[in-house]
Amino acid sequence: MKITGIETYLVDVGTRNLCFVEVYTDEGLTGIGEAYSVGPDQATAETINYFAEWLRGMDPLDIEGIWQKLYLGSRFPGGSVVNSAISGIDQALWDLKGKAFGVPVYQLLGGRCRERIRVYQNPGGRTPAETAENAQRLVEEYGFTAIKTNPLPPDVHQLPWLKALAAVERKLALLREALGEEIDIALDPHAQLLEPAKAVDLCQVVAPFRPLFVEEPLRPENMEAMAGVRAKARVPIATGEMLYTKWEFRDLLRLQAVDIIQPDVCCCGGLTEIKKIAALAEAEYVTIAPHNPMGPLATAVNAQFVATVPNFLILEYTLDVAPPRSELVQEPYRMVDGYLELPNKPGLGIELNHAYFEKHPYKPWHRSFRYKPDGSMGFI
């Protein structure tokens, strides 16, 4: 069997674009994957198309060899665009291989060590009260056992720090009162802080409410600074969504800068690489809670992966019960009582809905820009 081509699909879902990948072979088998829309999304798609010429004629079952060719053949270590392109292709190859052998991908990764996948969702909400109300609805209607929210007020860049911390404390008190002690609350300040002292302040304020973790209390570039925050914090620290490959995670783990790693299978190097990253973390007694804000295909990839991971904690998830997410694939994974169910179908057990793609082509987008009172950029 030989690779004959690769197609990419940039699909608008209203708030961003999703980048899907499909690998074709001379025997009619295809595999699908999802690359992270890191922006500029067209650059990711073009990188995948560029790599397609490297892979034409290769055996798609030689996944490790293909990964090495893409990564080392790029000469310089890849950043977000190159590693996202590699990740989407890699996922598609695992899907194709599962189909070729008639087994789910988790069987190729070593087999299951759990039967279902615990997930959490961000309830959203413009105010703390609305966040609490949305969270209660998620628990009552769908059985979620955990949620994640930004503890910082939306106008944090415009507020004095003490006032911002007071708002954090009020929000956490309201959420804990609404959800009780049975529901885990994870916190994600979205890497908006630069000063380690402020990150420590934040962790001290939320500690009495026993969060499941505090995600990226600092920007992630300075791992030594993150290690300093972790040493002083009385809460579990999570990070990793903006790190790529086992080499970056090795540095993070060596510094003992984290309790929970959050690699994203759509940009860290794909299934081939994330399995190695998880093993590194397991040896350091660090758990894994994969970053997963993308589409239902990415959810399927993550579910197949974490089914095989002993040190798995919980998976980020967005409900796939309504458009546009429910229309991106032919049959999203089912969630029951706060857990994803694993299908027994070959490969990833999910197929793309190309009809949706044709009606919702790429649209330019970027993350919102935030500014401080003096006009300088706020960190996001």
C-alpha cells in the first residue's frame, strides 16, 4: 500500500477555523486527522500540502519512519505551524492503520487500561452568576463531574490587582456554593499573567476552594519561572498546551515545574509523539489532562489515546450535540454521565462530513486583542 495524496480542509465553525487532513492510498483506504488551527490557519494547511509531496509513494503503515522524515527533514525544530501539520498527518496515518488491520486505534497503542473517558467542559458565562448557572445545567443535564473556567474577571487588564483578586475570590465562592464538593472545578487564567508574584497571589486566593488544577498561571515560555510558582503554590499546576514534542516536555518535567501536563495531540506531534510524552510524565508521577479545544475529530483522537494511558486524569471536551460541531462528522462520540464512550469501530471510529465543509469554507480570524490602560498589549 502506498500514499497517493493528502487533502486538507479548512472549515469555518463560526468562532474559528478547523483544519482537517485526509490521507489517500492506492488501495482505496483513507485516514483522517485534525491539525490545530494555530493561526495563520492557511499556513498550516499549506505546510501539510508541502509535506504531501514528501510522502507520496511511502507505505502509510510506517508511521514512525514517516514522523522522523517530517520532523527531521524539516531541518529546524518546528514551531506551532510545522508541528500542527505533522500532528494532523500522524493522526490520519493511525486512523488508516486501524482500518487496515480492522481494529480501533487504541488497540494499536497497547490496548485499553480504562473503558470510558472522564471529561470536563467550560460552561462559559459573562458573569460569575451566569457561569454558575451554566455549570449547574451541565451537571444536571449531562452528568459532568468537572468544569473549567477562567477565574480572572474579563476586564482584569483594566483593574487594580487587589480588586481583580477580590473578584476571583467572589467567583470561586459562588461556584463552590453552587456545585458543592462533588464537582471538580479547574481554573484557566489563559496565561494572562507575566509576573510570578501575581501568579502565586492567584494560587493563594483560590487554594481554599480546592481547584482540580490551575492551568497556565504564567506565560509558558519561562519554565524556570513556572517551577518557582509551583514551589510556592498550594494547588496543582497544569501546563503544556503550547509545548511541542518530547524534548520540550522533558525540560518541563526536569524542572519539576508542573503537576499535570496538557499536551495537545493536534500540535504536539500527533499520536506518535504524545504517547512518548505521556510515558515521560508517568515516570515522574505527573498526570496528563490533554488540551482539547478543537473539533469532534480531535476528541476522538484524544479518547483513543487516553484509553491507553495509565496516568490520565481528565480530558477537555465540548458537547457535540448541536450544530456546527454535530455536523462536522457523521457520528460524534457519545457522552454518558460525564464520560465519553469508546466505539469498537476500526481506526478512530469516526468519519468526516464533507458536505458541511463545502458550505462553510475558510474565513480569516484571529484571537481578540487585549490592551492595558496605557495602550500596551495585555497577555493572552
